Amino acid sequence: MSTTTSGSSVNVPTQFLQVQNERYAFRRFGQGSGRPLLCMQHFMGTLDNWDPAVVDPLASAREVILFDSAGIGRSTGGVPPTVSGLASHALAFLDGLGLTTCDVLGFSLGGMVAQEIAEERPSVFRRMILVGTAPRGGEDIMHLEKPSLAKYFRDPNLQGYARLTRIFFAPTESSQAAGQAFIARLSQRTDDLDPSSGPEVAAAQIAAFREWEQFTGDRFANLKAIRQPTLVVNGVHDEMIPVANSYRLAENLPNAVLLTYPDSGHGSLFQFHESFTRQAAAFLASDSPLAPY
Amino acid sequence: MSTTTSGSSVNVPTQFLQVQNERYAFRRFGQGSGRPLLCMQHFMGTLDNWDPAVVDPLASAREVILFDSAGIGRSTGGVPPTVSGLASHALAFLDGLGLTTCDVLGFSLGGMVAQEIAEERPSVFRRMILVGTAPRGGEDIMHLEKPSLAKYFRDPNLQGYARLTRIFFAPTESSQAAGQAFIARLSQRTDDLDPSSGPEVAAAQIAAFREWEQFTGDRFANLKAIRQPTLVVNGVHDEMIPVANSYRLAENLPNAVLLTYPDSGHGSLFQFHESFTRQAAAFLASDSPLAPY
């Protein structure tokens, strides 16, 4: 049904898993004694948006599993307009794989899905890495209409990866250069690619962000129930999901370490991939009940 | 004039250095290829307040220098009521030692002194670790009169180390237990001790905190001039110098990584000494011009 392939995200074949009504696309590679690491992706991102400089080093000590949720890339189904709906697909996928426990790297939207899963089924994740994301009830989550982001979406000269570099990296020479290097790394994979996400994916996921901003009762109180050791990571100049959201995560999760990077935005893990993978590997290698590593 | 002794902060002899009108007390121990690490202490802290579980591991790869500023412990002179005055003493001490460059660990008040020195004489510090501290113009710095702290100072049953445990650690069982372990480690040193700081030290240092809260011009703009790779560390439940001050440091210093610890207060570096020394050692071992490590 599924096989694990050592090697790189650049050339690992895409696999497909049929679970009930859906067929999920995923890539699985790497090996080692660590728990498998489920990687859940950002707004509109597909399997092809995972930076090999991030996921390949992590695959040297464990299996890495990249996952297209429903309606993304070559996965069937509709894109749910809620984080809870996204969590259901991720859980169905893990159940279909027969994975009862793993570690997780949730980036942006994927980090929200990871939190939702940790609340709904606490037994799944041993350790969690949440990058560039926000708690339920967070602030200023993916408001692409605000001037600091809208200018990039309105510019007809910025399409595809050129726009991604602007919105994922800080407006400095050094961060933009890191963005160019990131795009070059993504472009190494040339076969067996996912189709890009279209406007219907964007609309459903934006709806999920709007719903995630809502909260009832004590703000952030839900985070107290997430006991997993957690590493929260953010760039301090993140315009898409501002770093204050990572502060609220680290303050309210009972067992979380926060790491922030300078001169970087939403894509801090790609900009500082050497540091990030070193820190993430050290965090994942720990079997302490406590997050500090 | 000064000698370096391998070994532990628990039993290294105190040395004295005469510079102009003052005689500074210090301890110097450890060895290795790293730059010497100057350790600058917190409000009312003396040489005896450095946790051996923090400074001894760091001394395995470099010299560690613990320093009593003027009027502290057995150092002569009056305690300056400004951070700038404290920086002058630290610079005089380094000049007297003949140290033109080193790394620095500045904790709380000591972290303010480190920032001041980095601005006044940028050539001194190669890499900076700033723990539980605040930028100039920071907020809610050491307001011991606020209810959340005053209750510990008004309680006649809390004296000395018992009070320190309450104000440096979070009000949880786990953090208070870490506080007890910290005190036990401090108590290992039994000879050649500093006298404790008295009310005149407190008054002058509180004046320094009040002056440090003042700023002119653009708030935090002065931090842009501090180019050193910097590691900022804080416990998320720090009541003495709230973690928001560390956020402002990491957002405004151009080259700083932030690390926060859960379930901990002002003394997060002591509570999570294994993690802190591992992270600090990795940070100090780097010779990259960039802070991420």
C-alpha cells in the first residue's frame, strides 16, 4: 500500500493512499530510529512547496511524510473551509497509513491543523513543531487584503514564485536573496509534480483562517490542554501571520519553547534552514517529557 | 596580576584587580579555545549568585569571568545609579584585565549593561547572550512595588534565598522545585564568599532601572546599532522583567535569536540549565556573522 523510500524530496515518487472516499497524495522518504515526521503545509502549498533543505536533513534520522490534504495537489475531494475539517482529513490519512503516533511539523495553516489534532486526539503526536502559525483566536491571520500584503498581490509583475519570495521573506536584501535560493531549491524537482492550487483552494483556506480567528470563552485557554512538548518558530518580521501569534502560543501552551529568527518573515525556516534543521533535529531527538532541549 | 584556574565556580578563589581608584572582585576559571565569557549579574546579585550548573558547563570550552561591579560584594566604590555608570565600571575592569574582546552573558541588569557597552564600544563583544533583560525604554522593569512582587517582599517568612525562589521562579510546583535545586547548588560554595548586597545597593540599582525605562526619539531605534550576533533568552512567566521586553529586543536588534522557556520566570536559565547551557554553548561556538545557530 505504501512504501518508504530513502533519499531526497527532490526525486522521491509521489504515492497515493485511498481512504474511504478520498485518495490522498503523499511522499514518504528517509529512515532512522525517530518517529515519522508528518509535515503539514501552508496556505495553497502542495507537496512541491516543501524545501528540500528543510525536509531532507530531517529525513536523515526518521521517515518524513509530506501530505496533500483533500483538494490539494493530486488529492481528491473538496478543500474544507475549517481547520477542524482539515484535521479530519489528516487523521483519516494517518489512520489509513496505520500510523498511530508520530511527530509533526506544521507550517502556517498546517500548524493550526496540528493544534486541532492535538486537541481532538492527544495520542497522535509525540512532539510538535509549529512554524509561522497562530493559536485559535490569534490576531491578523493571513489578511492578504491589508496594504502590506495587498501590494504584492496587485502587482502584475509578481506571479508565482516571484510573489512567494516577497510574501514569505522580509524586505531586506539578505532575506530576499534567501528567498531566491529557496525558489532555486524548490525548482530542483522537475518531474511528478503537483498541480498548483487555484482560487477555490484559496477561498476555502481563507475561510478556514477567518473561522480560526474566532474564539469563545477565555482566549487561548484551549491551549492548556495541549501537553505535548512543542517547539514554536517564527520570523520576527512575518507579515502573513505576525510573530505575536507565536508569542501567545509559547505563553499559553504549557510545554513550549519559542525560537524566533531575525531578518525574516513567514518563511524563516527556509531562510535559516541550517539552523532550523539543527534545532528541529535536536528537539525531535529528545525524549524528555519537557520541551526544552 | 590575574590568573586563570580550571575547575568550578564552587571553589575557584576570588581574585581582585586594582584599576585606578577601584578594586574589583572577580572569579576566573575554565579553559578552551573560545573567547572568554564575561558574566554580568542581576539586581543585588554577587559572585555567589552564579549557578554552577550554568557557568561550570560553559567553562568547559572557554574562560568564564564572573565580575562584581563597583560597590557589589567585595568590590570597592559606590553603586552607580545608571546603566551607563555600570558600563563604565565593566569597561574599566576589562581594560584592567587587558581583555580587548570577549563574549558576554548579561542577566537581567547585567543584560542592560551589556547593551550599553555594545553601543558605547562596539568592538568589545563578539557574541552576546541577554537573559531576562530589557532594552532601553522597556516596560515594567523591576517594579518590586507591584502586587505580584510586593507580596513576596512583604512576607516576613520569606527572607534571602526563600524569597529569591519565589521571585525568580514561576508559581508552579515544578518551577518552585527547580528553585529549590538552584538554591542547593548556590549553597555548595561555603568559603571565600561575598557579603550580601544591602539596601543602598538596591536603591541605586532601582534608580538605574527607572532611568533605563526612559527613552528619547524612536523607541528601540538605538538597538539597530547593535550588530553583534545575540541570543535573547527569557522565561514566559517572568514577573520581574516581563518577556515582552525580550520580544522587543528580538524584534529590534538586527541580528538576534530569541529563545523562551515555558513554566519559568526570571531564572529560566537556572531552571532549564541543561538546555540553556547546551543552547548557549552552541551559540557561542558559532563564528558565523549571523545569530542563528
